[in-house]
Amino acid sequence: MSKRLFVGGLPYSLTNEELQEIFSKIGAVVSCNIITDKFTGRSKGFAFVEMEKEEDTKKAIETLNDTEVGGRKITVSEARPPKERN
């Protein structure tokens, strides 16, 4: 299992720091990156979180998937590798 997670359904107002705080309750967070629109700078409502340990990744999926954050139900799953661009 990868240590990188995809987190979808995030409130647009959520910050990287707030997201990191949520996941740090599960285990050590290596990085947290909310994806934003390159023109407006507004959140696209999803992020990638990298956990230090694989067991924390699994625990984060089990604990946080389908929970509510800021009034929105979030999805937490293992991140797929990026597709190659031609």
C-alpha cells in the first residue's frame, strides 16, 4: 500500500494546515497539498496527503473515509500513480 492518500469532497475554505491537523490525529503527516485552480487560486475540493507510515495510511482510510468535515462528506482512499502525459 502506498503512503499517499487522495482526499476528495473537501470544503473549499479548508486550508492545508487544517487538513494536516485532521490527519495528524491519525499519525505523522509528511506532506499535505490541497489542489488549487492555477488561475483563481481557489481550492478544487481535493487534496493529497502523504503519511509517514503505511499503517497510518490504512488507519486514516478506515477512520476518515465517509466522515464529515466542514459540512461536507469526504472521501479518503489510496492515491493512484499519476498518468503519463504525452
